Amino acid sequence: MLRYLAKNRSVGHIAHQGGLLASVYSYSSTSETAKKSKPTFHEVSDASEESHTGQFINKVSKPYTVTTYARPNLVLTHGKGSYIYDLENRKYIDFTAGIAVTCLGHSHEGITEILKDQSEKLIHCSNLYYNLPAGELASKLIHKTKEHNGLHDASRVFLCNSGTEANEAALKFARKHGKSKGGDNKIEFITFANSFHGRSMGALSVTPNPKYQSPFAPLIPGVHIAEPNNIDSVKELISSEKTCGVIIEPIQGEGGVNHVDESFLIELRKLCNEHDVLLIYDEIQCGLGRSGKLWAHSYLPQEAHPDVLTMAKALGNGFPIGATMITEKVENALSVGDHGTTYGGNPLGARIGSYVVDEITKEPFLQSVNEKSERFIAKLNQIAEAHPHRVLKVKGKGLLLGLQFAEGVDINKIVEKCRENGLLIITAGMNTIRFVPALNIPDQAIDDGLTILEHCIKS
Ligand SMILES: Cc1ncc(COP(=O)(O)O)c(C=O)c1O
């Protein structure tokens, strides 16, 4: 049972709750010898049924947990930066960041400090009253968005607790706005093939994946599916009388890390204007620095900016928080009582959100995301060139990257093999492996992780 080993790695020892000590994967140096030395690989299969892990899963966790997830025998216990550890004290390079969430890495000291400090002051007080962090986060999001070439007429923020909730708010606001403009028939939505917007009923209704939708049909009516980068497909569906909102991810994450063209989004914006339809950008995965700018739409000219912007994931670095940003045009259609949530804007989450936004919007931080992205893409291109029959292309932007494989390649096997070699990665649609690491991932972790990946593609 071995992990991926570089010649001059150091073997550390860590203790876990069970008191067990085991050797872990741990690099001590980036010296020339380390770079030149040929790595050797050693696989560790997932923990056995008899292990601490197997016993915990089969006796404590699995029998009492609703069966909605397929998971390997892996119990994660703690992490630091871009490394994460399991109950068997195995160390993994983390290219998943909890699915694009822990943008500043695991156990970030700044976040830990805020958690402690704010939890000693006020964790929750409901939206019956104002609180300082929620107001500060809302105003910060608006100002920073404008400073970073995002939604130029951003005006207000609704704080909630997750991505799907941020989209629920967006859909409800679009309906309210639509009805205020066109009466009770202006309630329909246009969404796009391969998009993902969440699992609650509204968000699920605009997530056109039969696997997710069919068991729960009927969903909300009047949702039409267009093709990304095909403006004619939208023209055929949009109507001034019926359509209230169009929802799109500027870079699709779950659907396969698919970039949407600038020219298409400019045309889409124009169509929405002509038909008085709200344009909603879901930046829950691609936003907050992941694209290399604050927002994926920060790359776009103002004429392609949305009316509504949704965010979550990275905003809390793991603390559940989401937000829906709107323009004054949308705000004007809303009234007191239209929407609400008990936990949204709680002082603890909001303070963490403020901290994350401050960190991400530091210029050196975003610059470094772009440098890391270049490093990642260069190595992914090398891998693609070396395996032309298996790898089709490198996709994505910033640190939302994908490697699309040929149809016959079983990417789940590659994911499993990577895990056995000490690297966590995830898949996406279109037979794509997705890379969404912490935005501050060390270069060494990028290099080591991609060395493991290439080894696993080869074998
Ligand atoms: C683009 C996008 N929208 C919405 C969601 C739903 O977010 P949550 O899982 O926080 O509800 C996700 C989650 O993966 C996402 O990637």
C-alpha cells in the first residue's frame, strides 16, 4: 500500500481521533533533485470493510443516511490548504475543493479566526432586524462587483444559504418582474442544454438533465431549453408575452466545463432587452475569482451584463452561504414579503463572506490565480498531446478547467485510480474530468497532482 512518492519526500506522522499513527504523503522540498528525480507510484486501494473507515461507514453512517449519494470508502477528517486527510491518515492533493467551494483552502487561518470571533459575538438573529456583517457584505459585493468590471448597474443583494436558493430567488424575482410588465402570462423561462442550477424544485426545473428531473416530474411548467452559443435556438423560444427570464452559466461547470462565447452573450442580452426579459447569470461555480477575474462576466463588455447574478460556493469557503444580486430595475418589481429566509444574512456567514470577497479581490490574488491557471493549462496541454487517442481537449478558464476524454474512456476509473494514488478529482458531463482546486493552490501541488493524473491516464 503506497502513495505517489517523489525521491526526497519526507514522511510525516499525524494522529487522528482513533489514536492511530500512519505514514502520510508529504513533500518537504521543491529542490532541483526533487524536480529531476523520477516519481514512483504506489497505489493504495480504498479502505477495506474491516478498517476503521469500513466499520464507520457500514455501522454508523450508511445505515442511517438517506441513500442519495454514491461514495467510495473514504472518510475525510481534516485538511490544510490544498491537502486533505482521511480516517486512515492518508494524505491527498485536493483538486476538488469541495466542488469549487474552499477557494482559500482548507482550515484557512483567517476564516478560523472570524468563526471564533463572530461566534462569540452573534451567530444568528433572523431577518426581523438588521445586523452589521450582512449590511457590510451586501454593500461590499455591490462595490467590488462594479470595481471589477462586473454587473455595472448592480444595486441590491439578497443573502441566502446555498446555490440552489440563490437561483430560487432569481427565478422568483424574474417571475415577479415579468408579471409586473406583462401580466400573469409572462412567467416562462429559457434555460440551456447541459446547464446545472440546483436541486430544489425551481432550480431543478431549469436544470434540463433527465437523470435529475424525471423522478420528480412534474416540475414547474413553461421552461424551454435552448442551445448555448446558438442564438437562433433562443430566438425560436423567446416571447415578449410569455418569457420572464433566461438563465445561463457563463461557463458551465457540471455540464462539462463549457465556455459560452462572448458574441453569443451580447446577442442574448440584446434579445432579452427587446422582449423585456431578465437575464440571469448563474456564477455559483464560475464566479468569485475562479475564472481569473472576480466574475466570469467581468471579461464581457457592459452590453452583455445580466440583470441578476447568483453566487454561492466560494463565498463562504465552506460555510453555507449564497446571494442573489440584482439591478434597481428588478428591485422596483419587488415588495416587502415577496421572499425570505430564516438563516440568510446571518452575521457569522456574512462576516466570512466579507472576508472571502476582500481576499479574492486583492489584485495579487487574482493575478496569481491566472498564473496558476497557465501552469495548469500548460501541463494539461502536454498530457493531451501525449495521449491524443484518449484526451480530446483541454477546456475552461482560470481554475475551472476540464480535460475531455474520448467516448470509450472510462473517466470514473481514472478518478478512482487517482484517488488510490493520492489525488482527488471530480467528473463533469461530456466525459470530462473537472479541476476546481483552491484558488491559492501551491504550484508544487499542481505539479504533483498532474503527475499523478498523467500516470493514471497512462495506466
Ligand atoms: C452553476 C451551479 N448552480 C447552482 C448550483 C447549486 O448549488 P448548491 O449545491 O449550493 O445548491 C451548483 C452546484 O454545483 C452549480 O454548480
